[in-house]
Amino acid sequence: MNSIKRLVLILGDQLDLNSAALKNFDFSTDQVLMVESISEAQYVWSHQAKIALFLSAMRHFAQNLKSLNYPLIYIQNSPLSIVDAVKEKIKQENITHLICIEPGEWRLKQQIEELANELELHLDMREDDHFFCSHQVFNEWVDGKKELRLEYFYRLMRKTHHILVDANGNPEGGQWNFDQDNRKPYPKKGPGMIEEPVFFEPDAITQEVIHFVKKNYSKHPGSLEVFHWPVTREQALEALHYFVEYRLRNFGIYQDAMWTDTPYGWHSMLSSSLNLKLLNPREVITAVINAWKKYDLDLSTVEGFIRQILGWREFVRGMYYLDMPGMAQDNYYQHQRDLPSWYWSGKTNMACMKDAIGQTLKYGYAHHIQRLMVTGNFALLAEILPSAVCDWYLAIYVDAIEWVELPNTAGMALFANGGRFTSKPYIASGAYIKRMSNYCNSCQYKPELRFGETACPITTLYWNFLIKHRIQFEASPRTRLMTANLKRISDEDQQAIVKHAKHLLNHLDDL
């Protein structure tokens, strides 16, 4: 009789039957463990839709495992943390080996490693082969570089995996990046008819989860009145097919555009399925390339989408594991202000923030420009404590796993790491939001005014930020033009900007 007993831990964002954790699974000795931990939903004040998505997807995946005769231990609504639940099961079952995929949160990875040491377990923590780029390859690319920039990593990924390159390794269309073609606002009359994403009616499992979340997490932010996320691999594949057939064609040109009550635009809505591992990025990219050839789509649209998956998504994952745990504490500007209360309610007079946060509370979703240039831009200009902002992003978006959320929020939106992998702070005044949306049309604040009662707070705080950090901005050719515009503003007006900004910063909850 085999004395080795192995426990295979499957986490809620590792729902892949082809997972490395299940390779060489021995049905005679091994068991699979999945845990619904109350503490994971309360670690940050998670959106009700995020809790429901994870629980429903986990329960559907468990159903799949059972249908394939995997010996499964599935613990619902555990009062224990994931690690404590694992510890309890290991002791009960006399487990000698623990197998898992590297978690997408550093704290959980550390806790599992500490548990293995404590119990003298054989820990087999496997790297997630869901991704194109391994830690080893990423670290080799980083080695010796003074600057870490997406563009050069992205080119490496394109060449290595032969994606959108010709036989000689040169980029399709003669250039690597078509970003300049993908920044247009909607027409002045609005976006017109947008083919909505495919929606999924909650089945019995999802309905049960929704009822459970409404009952047990009623005080958590957000709503479950609209819940249509893919919760199975079959649904995720259907969502992918629908996107490439009907929505991809307009994704590129309008990917940065915003419009009131237009939560989805032409975006794919596939990030939650990718991050739960219901979809593999390889099949997503293959589907996009096939659609490009089938329908002769604009290369700029296809390249822009692939850059997000093959480039940025892989890049921030590499940076997360490279820079943790320090990344979570980074605070380059030493900002300390509290997150305004309306980030949790959407009750603000700023139309852009009201719409972006309002749709986030309703759906658990906002697209990348709403996250970066509306809620993130404001948080940086308003000098909010980075860790508080990061906790909000992790809590409020259904697709937020720390490995992808933290680098995007702390590193890109907040410049909290001082430009470790970005060349400048991503800040903008109300003029940018006016150009890329219709938000300003219905707002009591005026984006063109730099100070005064009706001045856009984002505009005031933008100029205040430039005044405060003038030396830093003038030192870089990427930002020098921004401070050059300060020379066109009189000293008297600059003093008025600073005075008004100080008032705003002391009354953020009232905006």
C-alpha cells in the first residue's frame, strides 16, 4: 500500500482542468481540495459581484471535477482562512505532499510555504503554465537592464512566440505598435449602436450563490441586480467567440473612449475569464488572429488587443513577482490622504467619477481608461494613500487578482514605485476627460477652469500637482512639455490654484 498521500489545492482563480497542479494526478492516492473561505471575501471589502463570480465559478468547476471522478474535498463557507483549512485537512488525512499552483497573491504564497515548513510537508508549488512567460524567462530579460519598459518585453514575446511577425521576425505591418491609432473618442453624437457583449442568465448554481451572497454579504459594496459574467469554461468560450465575431472590429479605435451609461463599449469583457483561468491567453490570441484573417480586420485593432494580452498582462505579472513584497508598500510621493467615502458609493458631483464608480458598483467593471485616467488619475492628484487605493481596486473589480491589480494600480495609475516600469506619472486635467467622453457636458464643474467654485477639481489638482512637482517633471523629456505650460500661467493664478487645491484636498469627501 502506498503510504504517500498527496493533497492538490485548487484556488478560486485556478479553474483549469489542464492545470499543472493536476498533471500526473494519481487517482489511488491523491485528493483535490477547494475551499470557500469567508476571510478571502473580507480580506478587502469585496464587491458582491466579485464574491458571487468566484463562488459560482468554483462550484461549477467542482461539478466538472466530480463528473470526471476526481476525489474532491469541497469546503463551503469555511470560517477558516484557506491556509488554516488546508492545515486542518492535512492533519485529518495524514497528508505527506501538498501540490498547488503558485498563488496570484504574495501573502497566500508565503502562508502556504510557511505551512509546509511548519508541518514538514513536501511542498510542490508549480509555476502557472497558463502564461506565455515563465519567471525564469522574465528574470533573464530583466537582468542588467536599467529601465524596464513594456515595449521591449512585448517585442521579445512577439518574436519568441511568433505572433504577428513574418518569417524573418519582423512585425506585421512594418511596426510593432499601433497605439497612436487606438485613442479616438466616440463621435460627438455618441457611440451609436454598440453590439453588446453576450450575457449569461444565472443557472441554478449561480442563483443559489447570488442568494447566499445577498444574505451573507449585504453590507458589502456593489449590487447583484445585474449579474451576467461567464462562470464556466463553456460560457467563457462562447464569450470569446462572440467578441471576435461581433465586437473586435471596433475595439481598437474606441478602446480609450468613454460615454455616460456605456459601461462596456467595444471591450472584450474577457478579463475575468482569463484571470479565473476559464480561458487560456493562447486560445484568445489565436481566435483574434483568426478573426483578423477571416474578416480582414484593421491590424491596429488586432495588434492593440494582443498587446494587452501578450504584452502588458504578461509584463505586470513578471513585475509583481519580481518586486513583491515591496510593491505593496511603495509610496514614492508619500501620499497619506484617506480614500474619499464616495469611492464606495458613487455619490459625488464630478460626473466622470460618478459614472465610472456608479457602473463599477453596478457591474463590478470599468474599462482600463476609466480605471487609469478617471479613478486612478484622481487618486494620484488627490494624494491618496496608495495602499488604500490598491485595496479599493482589489475589492471592487470582479477581474482583480493581486498579481494583475497591484502593478496596474500602484505602478501605473499611482506612480507609487517612482517609475520602476513606467516613464512618467499618468496624470491629466479635465481637458483630457472632456476630449475622451461626454461626462463634462452634464457636470457642474468646468474642465477649462483652473480654480474657483465651478472649476473642475481634476483640473485644479492637476495644475497643483505640476506646481508641486515641477522640478521632477522638468527633469524628464517625457514630462517637460507639461511643466512648460505652467509658464503660460501667471504667478498670481498659480497661487490661486494652490490655494484652491489646498481647500479641495482638505474636503475631498465633499466633492
